[in-house]
Amino acid sequence: MSEFEAVQGRLTFTAGDRLLAEIAVPDTGGRYGWTTVAPDLDSAPDGVHDLRIGLHGDVRLAAFRFCS
């Protein structure tokens, strides 16, 4: 994200008490505008965990997917 793009909010991804990723979400210019953001994970936790996605600020989440 360039320094000229306004940050509208952020997404956080946690597993238990561990913060896995935090992503700044840029302003898309309108309620129905959208963008794709992706985190860089240092390492995924071992085993099975409940994933919690936190939306902070004026953010709407339409979809997400896992990729390897």
C-alpha cells in the first residue's frame, strides 16, 4: 500500500491467544468498492484450531479463502 492510500480499517486473524496476522485495509472509495488483501504468515500453528477473524474500523468482509 502506498503512503497516499488512506487506511479504512484492519483485519486481525487469531488462533486462540496467538495473533497470526494483522492486515491494513485501504479505503476503496465507496461502500461497494472492493479490494484484495493478503497477509504473509511467518508460520502456521500446528494442529487444529478455531480461527477468529476480527474486523476493526469501517470494514465489510465479503469472502475469504485459504491458499498454500
